[in-house]
Amino acid sequence: MTPESPDLEIRIIGDPVLRKRAADVTQFGPPLEELADQMYETMVDAVGIGLAAPQVGLSLRFLVVGIPAEDSEALKLMAFANPRIVESEGGCLMEEGCLSIPEIREEVERPERIRLQWQDLSGTPRDAWFEDIEARVIQHELDHLEGVLFVDRISPARKATLKRRLALIQQRGRL
């Protein structure tokens, strides 16, 4: 389940894995813990706050999030296997960016609060509410598990104005 190399490479828009619905995680314990550690390291090195397995070429329903903890320089690290939103509340427009679409930031409307069900690294079922930035990042990363990119959630007119820039990013990603 884990890649052969500890160095994970972030996939860029245009990579087919980013447009596939990811498969369920079925192996838990040490292999998933190792993948989580590798993904955290990749995310932090790329100065991100969330990373989904498809973004590193693995079509798995798995994501990690690293949000700065309140009153600390430490990150609140979280890992989610097979996550799904079961309830949501409110709405909030906020600017988003993506490690798989460098240099593009756009405002996206998402629920402000979500109730998530998932499995932890050992496979234990979990259920909790998340709000604000945590909810935002989880929803963004969950989209990756469905083959959806944040630019798919902006207006068609705005997406049309970004078409050339997106094509250039995609071309550079293939080099």
C-alpha cells in the first residue's frame, strides 16, 4: 500500500489520478501509519495544510491535515481513512489554493461546519464535527478523493479566465 520510496511527489493538475474516484482503504496499522507520516512530511515540505492520497499518486480514500494549533507553532495533525460527510451546516466563501494547482487561488463556497465519519489509522470508526478552517481543509481534501479539484467549484466564467494559466501549470507538471 505504501510507495516504494519515502519521497512522495505531489501530482499536478492533468495527472489522471487526480480525476479518479479513490478506492477505500482496507489495510490499517503500520502500513497506513507509515503512509500518514510520509504524507505529513510531504505536506509540510510543500507548505500545505492538507494532502489527499491521490495528490501523491495513490488512489486511496485517505487524507491528512495539519492546521496550526492555537497559541502554538505546532501543527494539529489529523489523518482520515474512508472519510465521508454525513451532515453540514452554514455556508462560507473563502479563498483556497491547492498543492496540485500551484499559483492559483480562488474563492470557493463550502459549508462552514461538517459532521464527518471516518476510520483512524488503526481502522477504528470515528465521528466528529469540524468547523471553520478544519472543515474547509477537510472538504477540499475530500474532493480529491472524488476526483474533484477546487477549480471545478468556481464559476464557469471565472474558470474560463483561468483556462490558459491552468493549461500552463498542467504542461509544466508533465515536464
